[in-house]
Amino acid sequence: MFIQGNMLIGQQSVKGNGRLIHAVNPATGERLEPGYGAGDASDVDRACQLAWEAFHIYRRRPQRERAAFLRAVASEIEGLGDALIERAMQESGLPRGRLEGERGRTCGQLRLFADVVKAGEWLDVRVDPALPERTPLPRSDLRQRHIGVGPVAVFGASNFPLAFSVAGGDTASALAAGCPVVVKAHSAHPCTSELVGFAVQKAVQACGLPEGVFSLLFGSGRDLGQALVAHPRIQAVGFTGSRAGGLALMKAAQARPQPIPVYAEMSSLNPVFLLPQALADSAEALADGFVGSLTMGAGQFCTNPGLVVALAGPDLERFMAQAGKMLSGSAAQTMLTPGIHDAYQQGVQQWTSTSAREVARGEMGPESDNACQAALFATTASEFLTDESLHEEVFGSASLVVECQDEAELLDIIDHLEGQLTATLHMADSDAALAGKLMAPLELKAGRILANGWPTGVEVCHAMVHGGPFPATSDTRSTSVGSGAIHRFLRPVCYQNLADALLPDELKQDNPLGVPRLVDGKREV
Amino acid sequence: MFIQGNMLIGQQSVKGNGRLIHAVNPATGERLEPGYGAGDASDVDRACQLAWEAFHIYRRRPQRERAAFLRAVASEIEGLGDALIERAMQESGLPRGRLEGERGRTCGQLRLFADVVKAGEWLDVRVDPALPERTPLPRSDLRQRHIGVGPVAVFGASNFPLAFSVAGGDTASALAAGCPVVVKAHSAHPCTSELVGFAVQKAVQACGLPEGVFSLLFGSGRDLGQALVAHPRIQAVGFTGSRAGGLALMKAAQARPQPIPVYAEMSSLNPVFLLPQALADSAEALADGFVGSLTMGAGQFCTNPGLVVALAGPDLERFMAQAGKMLSGSAAQTMLTPGIHDAYQQGVQQWTSTSAREVARGEMGPESDNACQAALFATTASEFLTDESLHEEVFGSASLVVECQDEAELLDIIDHLEGQLTATLHMADSDAALAGKLMAPLELKAGRILANGWPTGVEVCHAMVHGGPFPATSDTRSTSVGSGAIHRFLRPVCYQNLADALLPDELKQDNPLGVPRLVDGKREV
């Protein structure tokens, strides 16, 4: 296992014939070797056909084997050792601690899904026993379970080169659902992708699974990505990235003779509401916490707090003064790619052409082409409500404070927000009445509502929702983080009047796998 | 409450200004009064705005009130008495017994969803308690529940003027999910629609719900239907009908600035596989059962057995001889609308221009413009595999027998089928080995697999799946019949670190509603 600059198609290492893709060290501007040749339609076809063949076998392997495979992927990733972390640091500009933490999250996520597979809640087993004596008509025995939808195309995200990339949340949940995965690597971290790809490839072989369970392709989103989504064997798509990118994939998926679901996680301002008493009690502490969340990882998180909403007044002034002070002292950080850096600069520049006023900017430097200054702007609710450009996400450490004259304006802001991943309330006990008024409107705008914390740092657990109304995601019925993510890649199948021997194990009469069941609509205990 | 020829927008009765829609008695060709004026964009807007306003209140009413409302709708429909049945007979040409049964199913469905709402499985409550001592980082308290997506547009189906129309399965499941409904009535049964609409309207008032919980509009699919799907307040669509109609709605839903899910149930051949020993044992009995299923209701069911697949040979000849005999003696039946009748005639006519051979036709007459002759054709597997026109659904009592030379050809047929609602196996004990080989490929093609029965007669229960891969439905992750249908109209919301008082009742710490919960991924008992 060594770096080759190749795609991984099943168990093969394949050099792409297209334009070479080179990672760039965003801190130094250095072009990194090796180059990765972009794949073409024939590579997409080969990977998808292998995935289709593998699907028939993989989906029917016992659940304990599927769980063991997920654990093996986690162990193989850990087995890559420091080489993975070092390469990811070079390719992403992210610091070691962050990447080691992200590796832990990635492997924890794979092991969580191993547990989820075995627990069997995802099967949603339902049994409605036969009622042969029922009048006027008897009822047949009816049983339901869920199965995987088929091969899934996963697009690696730039901002989580491990946890939302080759073996990240989309891949883990698709594999858990019994779906082979074809990954399009993000061009920002090709070698990190290849290394993780080796780990998955090795686990596939070690577990005796068909090779098509996993492939890794390189290429541009417009060419190879579109071809992948259009391939007839692909049955669902997982994507985390820009709104334009997500919309393009949605369009491609709908243009197929057989349209397929796209789970695109795209864009979110993650509004933070500072309620009056909380602001009065702790304006400065809130400002410190806010700047910490805003500047973490150069603000390159889907859940970065890009909007702060509060009632205008001296307490908000205190908050802004302290936030401005903290932010002015915040060191510039290298962003993930030149493209993200450019988009950030343009986004902040665009704010300067609006009525919003600049509150503070972070420090300049270090000497890097892609270092960003954090930025805090402020505007009034009435300006925010009339200027749609202020509703667009600026991906990075930039946030906008919206000053409301009264509660009515604050509620009006919520009504005019697009769909969000998160909404945060900072509240003291005596803010409870206002918080109560905000809950219902916020539920309709966000996938997650949190109190007295910060939206960054998404817990990978059972209750997590990392999703939300459009354009936060393309499909508000889903989450891309946490065990619920498996449901994106499942479909129900009903079995009527089938002999026990023909039924899958999870539906057999004596429940040999001990899976949870709903019998006649009631939970079996 | 009397027939007015009006739309129902909230609690108002509104005359549409557009072209008059008249039902036609398909048995007599008689144009039925009154005419229903088609609504326009302003009617759509009014109904959708009312639905949006109602959504905020309705979704937050206690679940027992939502359940009581569903029961009240059922009682009000029963309270319409024989007037409803008589009008539905006139408008649909369906016989009294069928419509009385369908009314029972409609009301039973509403009451099933009332039970489902109260049982609370649909909430998918998940609780991951705080772990304040966890290292390196503590975990916040995280809780998840599901809420309704928002107002739902429902398109009444022609073939179930009660059970899949104004207060049918789509409406019942959307209301159960907490979503107001705006129905576009099917133009084939406007007065039946208005009567049922009155019943829902009355239940809304009696239960003290906001009027916008339900509206009923008349108009063409191309105009009013498209405007309804495009309306920004509509958040999901339920449709049962033709493939062309479903595809048009999918396109409209994706073209919105905010795309929304469409649940279209469109087209299915419902293949029936007669395995060798079953055919040898009971060719004649199978033929009798088959013709009964095929001709029931003039074959106007989504699950009508439009394809029979078996190994060629004397047993299949016996089956065809008996089926031909039964079918030749089957009385012509009036179809639902002139449009459906024309499409049926064209579909059967089209078969005569293929290599398929005619096995039998049903009787002519009665004297009705819209009476159809049942039709049975046969072809070889190799012809079927090469002629895509034979894969298109002919809606009505027409079926095609496909003769296979061997098991390999039979499996090849399955591989080449489009997505289906159902697949049926007729098998004797000694067919088990072959049946076992068919199970896996059939799971990938159909939402429901049944043995030794007929696909018509869809049970409304918890384990039912009335769905399937495209083009059977637009969204294979769902069912439109049975309690699982509620999931189409729900989305998850996560609550992090919120005080108990701010949490919805179903998430409060002491579980006051007694709903089922997953705590740290484990079922609470």
C-alpha cells in the first residue's frame, strides 16, 4: 500500500487518463505530488457495474458481517497511522489536533453504524399476522422490512477530509444500509482520499466481500461527478458542499430516465438568537464563546454561526464591543483551498457594498496566500429584511449581527430566513417566555434547535439531525449525521403470505435475529 | 349541506370562474349536473395561504385531538349516507357493493391513522442523555422527534373515488402527520368529491380546527394542478394516476425555487410467476383465480395482474386454455371514464400490432360507450425482452402471458422489468428452490412480494407496502397505503440542551404522553 496517484476501482488501482489533479498545500501554495489522472465515463461505468454486482451479494450478507466490515474499515484507517494525518495536514492546511480528532470521529462513526446495523432498528420490521377468520375477508400474513436502495454515489467534502469524505458519514451510512459506494474524491485532498481508499479496499478484501462494494474515482464534478450521478446503476447520492454544486447534482438526478434521491447538504447561516436577559447577564462571555465558535477551523463548518440576532441596545453593544475585540485579536487562518479563500474574500467584500457596517476584522497574516481575516458586520433588521444578499452564506469566519427594534421584528427575521441546519437560543431563565414564542417558528426553519451552546461541534449520535429545510439540504426528511442517516439509503419491502423458509431471517416467525418488531402496530417486548 | 357545484376553500363554498367541469356517467354517456367551475391561481393561493396559517396551529394540537378529528371525518363520511354511494355510482360506473366496500375502507383507513397518531411510533422519538463527564468533550442532551412538513397537495385518483380521493389514503396520512391538505378533485367525480369535502369541512368545524386544514379545488391538472404544486406554501404532493401525470408533477416540483417531494404512484404490470409444480398441480384453478383478479373492477386497479410469466409447456397451455375460456365468458364492464376506456382500447390495439398473439377476449356489451372487453395475449420471453412496448402498462383487464424456455429466461425477464408495485409467486412445496432464486431479484423490482394469492385487494395495515421502484412510484422509499404512509409527510427535528419546559410533550424527560422512545439507541421498555 503506497501512494500511486491512482483511482481504486474495486480491488484494482487504475491510472486515470484525464487531466492531472494536484493538491495544493494551501499554507504554502506548493503543488503536491503525485498528480491524479481524472477518470472518464468508462471508469465510472466499470465502478458502477462492479458496485451493482457487489450489491446483490453484499446486501444479503448477515448483518454481523456487515458490522464487522465497518469495524474493519475503522481499524484499517487507524492502521494508516501518522502518514494519513501528515498528508491530510499538507492537503488541507488543517492542524494536527483537528485532524486527529476528525480521524477519531470518522472511526467512531463507522463503529456506531456497526452497532446500528446489529441493533436492527433500521429494518423497521413490521408483522401483521394472518387473520384467517376475519369477515368479510380474511387477512394474509404481511411482513415488512427495509433493504438498501442500491449503489450510492458519495461526493467527498473539502471541509472534512476524513469525516465527510471517502469513508465519512455518507459512506458509513450507505455501507451500513447494505449499499456499495462509489466515491468521487474531492480534488482538494486526493492523496488523503487514496490513503483512506486503500484502507477501505483492504477491509473489503479482508472481509471476503465482493470488490465492487467500494470504488474511488478522481475527476471534476462537472464531468465525472455528473456522469456518476447519471449512471443507471447508481440509486442515491450523498453530497456535502456548495449550494450551486448541490443544485447541479439534484438537476442531474432528476434528468435521469429513473430519477433518484440526492442528499445534498448545502448552505446554512445557523442563526444565533441572543435573548435579552442572557445578553444582559453575560454579553461578554457570550461574545467570547461566539468568536470561539466563529473562528474555529477558520469558520469552515456547515454549522458556523453566520448570523446573530438580538434586540438593539446597550447589552448588544457590549456584546459587539467584546466580540469585536476578540475577533480583532484572532489570528488569520489558512483556508482549505484557494477557491474557498477567494469565495470568502468576495463574500466579505460584498458585505462592504451593502448597508451593513463593519464591526471588526481579524488579524492579517500569517504569510499565506490563503489566510483569511475573520470578519464581523452588523446591520438592522429592516435592512436585513429588504436585502436578500445579506441572507447568503459566506463560508468562513464571517458573521453578521442583526439588530432588532422589538420582538416582532425578531419574529419577522425568522419568518424570512431560508431553511437552516441549526438555530441557537442563548437564554436566561427569565427569557423563557420569549424563547417559547420562538420555538414553533424555528422548528419550521431548522433541523436542530439548541440552547446555550454553539452550533459547531456536531455530535454523532442517535438523536442528531444534521439536516433541515431547503436550501440547508435538498431533502428535509433526512439527516446526514448520526444513526438516522442510514434511512436515506433504505426502502421498504412487504412480504405477503410467504412460507417461513422463504422469508429473510429478520422476518421469520421466531425472530432468530432478535430484531425489534412492530406486531399489529404494537411494539413487541 | 347540499350539492352546489362549488369548491371548498376553508369553510367557504366558492364558485370557480373557469371552464365548467361536468362528470359523465360512463355507463350512459349522460352529462351530470351541476357543472363545477374550475378554480384559478387566486383560488389556489387562497387555499394554500389558509393551509399555511392552519399548519401552525393544527400541527401543535395535542395528538389526541388530531386523532379525534380523523375519527370525526370518518363519521361525517358515513353520515352522508346513501347519497354518497349513489352519486359515486353515477359518476364512476362502479357498482354499489364495490363503493360500499370502498367507503368502509376509507373510513377504516381514517380510524387506523387515528390509532397511529396516538400510538406515536411515527414520532421516532430518540433521546441521547447528556454526558457531562465525558472526555475529551461532554455531550449535551439531544432529543429528536418528527413533525409534519407543511401543507400537502393531494390529487384525487379516478379509480378509487373514495379511498384514494378527497379523504383517501394520501389525505388521511397527511392529516395524521399534522399537515393541512389542499385537494385537487379528480374531474371524473366532482360531486362525490364535493360531498366528501363537505364531510371533512364539517369535521374541521366540529373539532374547532382552523379552517385551512382542508380545502378542495376543481380544475385541470395542467393548470390548477401545476399551480398548486408550484405554490410556495405547499411542501409535499400525493398523487395516484398515470405515468405522464406523475412525471409532470415531479418536474413541476423540482422546478420550484424550493423543490419538494412528490409521492406519485404511477404504473405497474404486477407480474405473476406461475412456478412449474403449482402450474402442474392446479393450472385450471390458477386460471380461475387469475381471471377473477384480472377482471375485478374492470381491471382498474394499480395492482391488476398485467403480466403472467411461466415456463412454456403443456401445463401453461392448460392454464391459458382455461383462462381463455373464463375470460371469453366474462361480461364487458363499464370503465371509469371515456379517457380511460380510450386508452385501454388503444393499449390492447397496440398489442395486436406486436408479435404477441391473442389468446382470448371477453364478451362485448353491455350497450355502453365505455364498456371494455377483457383481453389476454401471449408472447415468448425472447419477444418480450426485445419489444419494450410490451412492458407498458395497459390499464384495465388486459394481461400478457410470457412463455419462458427455461429458468434462465425467467430470471432474465425479472432483470428487464421496470419497477413494480407487486410481484406474485404461485408455488407448490417443490417449487421452493426456484422461488428462493427469485426472491432476491424480485425484492429489487417490487415493493411487495406475495405468494399463492393475487395482487389486487391491498390490505390497509402496518406492514403493507404499496410502493416500489420507479416508475411504480416516484419515490421508492415510501408506501402510499398502510400506516407507513405517514412517514412521507414528516421530517426530523433535534433539540439540544433545551429546558424541559421548552420541549414538546413527547420529548419531555418524564415522557408524559408515554410515547415509544429510543434512549441511547436502545428501545425503552
